[in-house]
Amino acid sequence: MCGDVLLKDIVGVLVRLASTKGIRPQDIRSADVDEAAFEAIGRRVGLSDSSVSQALSAVNFVSSRNSEGGIGPQQVASLLTIAETSGQGARLRIEKERLRVQSSQHLLEEAVKQLIAE
């Protein structure tokens, strides 16, 4: 819990500093994180620019969401497959029902013809 609170404090300061300085999220560097950490908790965290860049990457964020129902590419592909399969099943049920109605209509027409012929 303590680590989460410290992280939230650092992120809060980082957001404020970036906003004040006009730094876009993709332009935040390790020096910015260290400045925020020093202000928030009194020490630097010493992350590399690469670590900061990866942590703030929208692509990495989306790709890492692989839990069921998540937004990661694998999950979205899985949900699309389920939807396509479900759609195919629905189309088959609709076609079966259409044929049943068509057959019923034909039987009704034949029954009416017989009644008229009598």
C-alpha cells in the first residue's frame, strides 16, 4: 500500500509539472520523473529514459491489457471471433426460420386452394 501511495504522489506531481511546463506525455523523460519524485517523496527514482518511455507508451498500455474482456490486441481478436461465430449462428437460425415460414406459407396456400376447389 505504501508503494502505491508514493507512486500516486509522484504521478500527481509529474502530471502537474508536465502540464505547467507544457510537456506532452510522449516527451516526458527520466529527469522529469526524478524531479517529480524529489518534490513528492524527497528522493529521485533513477529510471532510464527508455523505462519512462515504455511506461507512458499508449501502445504498451493497450498491449498489456490481456485480462478477459480487456482491450489488448489478443483479447479484442478473441472477442471478434466470438462475435463472428455468434453472428454466423444467428444467421443460420434466421435462415432455418425463414425456410419454416416459407414452408408454412406454401401449406397455407395449398389449403386455401383446396377450400376454394370444394
